[in-house]
Amino acid sequence: MPWIQLKLNATAANAEQIGELLMDNSALSATFTDAHDTPIFEPMPGETRLWGDTDITGLYEADTDMAAVINILQQSPLLADDFAYKVEQLEDKDWEREWMVNFHPMKFGERLWICPSWKPVPDETAVNVMLDPGLAFGTGTHPTTALCLAWLDGQDLQDKVVIDFGCGSGILAIAALKLGAKRVIGIDIDPQAITASRDNAERNNVSDQLELYLPADLPEGVYADVLVANILAGPLRELSTNIEALVKNTGALALSGILEQQTEELIGVYGQWFKMDKAEIKEEWARLSGVKTQ
């Protein structure tokens, strides 16, 4: 059936309370979006965004009396009685199918493609990883994943041992195996990520070469010729000695999940053990890489 959505703007301080107000007044759901990252609440011609940095979207059934909802909101001390909002009709669609139509195979580097199962493979002779979005983060659409995939494509992984530190969906681990690695170890703190990585590896017929561990279960004596860690700057900093210890001397390292302004700090941290390259930037995200020297 069709739906109605109400969009309005808030601040980080009051967004949650406004979301609860919507839910208390017929909304089926309330979602939040950073207005600076994804400006879904765009002003009409001649309008100006007057306040706030968080956009809220409330979803309502098609027969909801939106005039009554707006009247209630206007009386709330959380909102001015002249607050800006938009009410929009959403046509009835098969939203899952609509989303699937817009998810296409993506190429990284010279050889590597990430392909959803419902689309034809663009190049049968390429290195093709079949991966559908699902249980855990990592489909290639985010700049950090794209940066790591392109880096892996540029490495000589033939007969190498690779560690995917924070394996998520397993996309980097599977790509490494498809690119020639003889053995890949995936590590993640989330049991669901272990499950997702295992399922995706089976789908790509590489599960016999992929070992998956929670950190506490990682065997001693595991070392990598190549280690890739696409997590976040904080964990990369806090776990730097753990990560360094997993890389063989002269081994290669790639780090991502890092904002451009965080690169210098992390180059300083990992520069203790690695000869670090210049950061590679995609949008506002960065990838760092280097070779272990001691």
C-alpha cells in the first residue's frame, strides 16, 4: 500500500525527543540522517534551512490525518509553531526489488569486480567476487572498502598469507583469495561477521582456504605476508601493537576506515614499524599502506 512521509529538521540535542514525539503520534518509524552528509531535507526554492543538523523522516500509513499530526507537533515545546516540514506521498513499490535494480557490479583496480548475484558478470575472464549486501558491513560501495579492494588488486598475492583484520562481510578476504592468496585469516569481534564471511566464502567457493576467528580464538604463531584492516582510526590506534605483531618482516600493510584528517596521526603510530606511503584519498576517506621494516 502507499505511504506518507513527514520530513523535518532538528538538532542533535533534540532529534531523539522529536523522533519519540512522531512515534507517539501515529508514525510507524522515525529515521535520522546527518543533514550535512545526506541532505534529504532540501529546502524548496527560496527557502532557507534555519536551524539544525539532523533530518528526521517519519513514515505514516496512507490514511493518516497529517493535518492533525502537524497540529500536535506545532503545540510541542520541542518545535516552533512555524517549523519547516514536508509531507510527501510515497507510491506503493516493491522496495526490495527497486533497491536491487540500482545495485550494480563494481570494478576495482585492473582485474577485480564485485558482482551481486542478480546481475550478469560483466567480464567472465576477470577476478569476480559474488557478494550480496546482507548481514555485515562491506559491499564495496563505501570509499574505505573501495580503497582496500583497489590496493589488493595491485598486490602480488600469489601464494601469500593474508590477514583481514576486521573482516566484516569477508569481502576483502574473499577478494584476496580470488587474487591468488594461498591462505587468508579473517578476524572480527562480531560473531555475525564471522557467519557472514563464512557464508560469502562458500558462495564464492573459497571457504576451504579461509580461516575465521574471534580475537580470543586466534591461534598463536599466525603471521601475514599481507595484512589489511578496514576498521576505524580509534581501534587502529589502540590495536596498533597487535596489528604490527601479525605482520612478517618486509610484509605489506593497508589500513582504512580513516578520515583524511586522521592520517598524519596514524602514519606516526605505524611509522614506528613500517615505511609508510603517502595516503590515498577517496572523497573524505583515506587508505594508508606501508612495508614492515623492523
